[in-house]
Amino acid sequence: MAQQTKVNAAEKSKARAEKKAEKRAETEKLYQEVMAEYAEEAPAPVEKPKSGNKVLKRIGLVLFILLNAAVIYFTASSEFSKKAPAPVHFSFTNVLFLLGGVLCLVIVLGCETVKYMMMMRHLGEKVSFRHALSTAALGKYYDCITPSGAGGQPFQIYYLHSNGYSDGAASAMPLSGFFTMQFGFVILCLFAFIFGNGAMNATGQTGIKITAYFGAIAYTIVPVMIIISGVAPKIAMRIVAFFVRIGAFLHLVKKPNHTIMKSVRSLNNYSVNIKRITKDKGLLVKLLLLSTLFQLAMCSMPFFAVRTFGGGLGYFDALFMCIFIQSAISLIPTPGNSGAAEGSFYIVFSSLGTAGTFWAMLIWRFLCYYSFIVIGVLIYGWNAIVKLREKHRAKKQQEKAE
């Protein structure tokens, strides 16, 4: 009996080993197919990102506006129903704090603009302040108006290509910018998770705190997978295949092999383009520092917004709470995390009894979100005027030549 049990156990172990070997062979075959197609395929022409179904886009815009209006109404009624709103008296100090918030916005755009100018120089492309600023601002504009901020990089690639930058450079710069931006925020998250637990504990918002940990993990997944894809592509393939097959088992993925191939090709594309920038270690460090400063300026805005309306919150407390909030709402797929951002800000900061929380929330949201939409529209208008001038100048030169 004991001997039979040992035989059965050995057979089961052998069957499991054979099954694993089959899966590894299947993954290896799939990897070779992906690599063969990736090597043979000609680069696709850079096209303007499609706007999608116009009816669905309009419905989404209406829902987006209604969501923002509902959240603003809820937060206003929550604050003003408790007590009559105190009149806001602006002193010179209040104005200085407001200007501090505006300075954060300038730093954000400045960091991104400098990043693009550095990458342009490194890749041997024309260095243009106008194109660098437009790429930075319009990227944020599309991040703000598309679900999960998915529209920024595709539009930046199209914009750079349409303004004379090579296909490789037009792809490498936005993808490298995204890569370093993700890591910049992860650096701040680690800092906040180590030193900022006291600030979050004071608010009593355990749910936001726990969600922030998951948000930080989500932030790291893509950059880490890009690194693994560049260093050990077969391991990246196996990781992707593992999670896709789990999704297929749960009936969340319909075509697992197609999904695996598509995911691996995307990772390879990111890795190849980013290597053009990151092979210069000095440049990589500078880009990471600028990205971290960008994220620090973004997360410093709540401090200046709260202090503008008389709140007594300390800088690091406000910074840590904002990092936790930003990390938590990163899982929300609405454009600019709308709804979740306003609600989370109000819940966390009002729990401390901060004065003028509603107005501070509006100022903060304008600085970190709506301002990019306004700036994007202005830059669109300015670029249109510049193009008209260039066409007019070219037409005059042609007439003189004739």
C-alpha cells in the first residue's frame, strides 16, 4: 500500500513537471514569435490619435461635468450646512501663499519643459523652447481630459513628429518622460510612507491610507516591467503570461495569447525607446531629479491652498497627506481622477478642522488640474497663430521670389 502511494505521488509529480515544461515551451515559442514579428515589422507611421466615437465622447463630457458639479455641490453643502461661511479676509500673507501655489504650477511646467529640452539636445534634435513647452503643457492637457490620463503620451508623440522631430526621437522623449515621472512619484511615496504615517493617522482616514499603498504598487508595475523587459525579456514574458493566464482563468481575458503578444510588444517598444535616453546615466539622473521636483511641486499645492484661506497646517503634514491622496486616487479611471480627487481632499483636510476647506479645495484643484486645461487651450491658440504667421511669411517670400 505504501509502495503504491509512493508510485502515485511520483506519477503526479512527473505529470506536474511535464505540464510546467509544456507551459514554458509554449511561452518560449510565443516569445520567439513576438520577437520575430517585432524585428521584421516596419515602424508604423505616426498618426494623430483618434478621437473615438463623437456621441460617446459628448456623453462622457456631460457626465464628466455633472460629476464635477455634484462633488463641488456635496462638499460645499457639507461645509456650509454646519455653520455660516466665514468671510475671507485676504492679507498680504494670504496673497503670498496664493502666489506660492502659482509658483508651484510654474515649477511643474518648467521641470517638464527643461526635461524635453535636455532630451532634444541628447538625441541631436533641434532644441526649441516653444516645442518643449508645448509638448509638456499639451501632454498634461490630454492627461487631464482622457480617462486614466492615457492621452498624453500618444499626443506628445504626434505633436513632436508633426513639428519635424524624427520618429525615434518623437517616441523616445514622451515615453522616457513618462517613465521618469512614474519613478519620481514612487520616490515621494516611499518618503511619505516612511515619515508621513503620523500625518495620515491624525486624519483617521485608514481607507485612503491603505488604498494609497495599492496605488503606489500600481505606479511601479509599468516602470518595473519596462526595466525587466530591457534586462531580461524572457522573464518579463513569463510574468506577463502568468497574469494573463490568471485573467483568462477568471474569464477576464478572452484571447490570452493575443493579449500576451500585444503586452510584450508594448513593453519592448517602451524599452527600446527609453534605452535611447537612459543609456546616458548622467542624463537619467537629471531627468529623475526634475521628475521628482515636478511631483514635489504638485504635492506642495495643497499646503499653499490651505494656508491661503487661513489654515494652520504644517508643510510636511500637508505634503504627506497629498501624496497619500494622489496615490490612492491613481486607481480611479476618470479624467484627472475627477470626483475622487475633490472628495478625498475635502474628507482628509476637513477632518483636521482646517478653515476654509471648501475654498482651499477649489484653489488646489484649479492649480493641479483645471489650470492645465486652460493652459492647453491657450497654447493651442498660440500655436495656431504662429502657424498662420509662418504661412503668411512663406507666402510673402514666395511672391517676392516670383
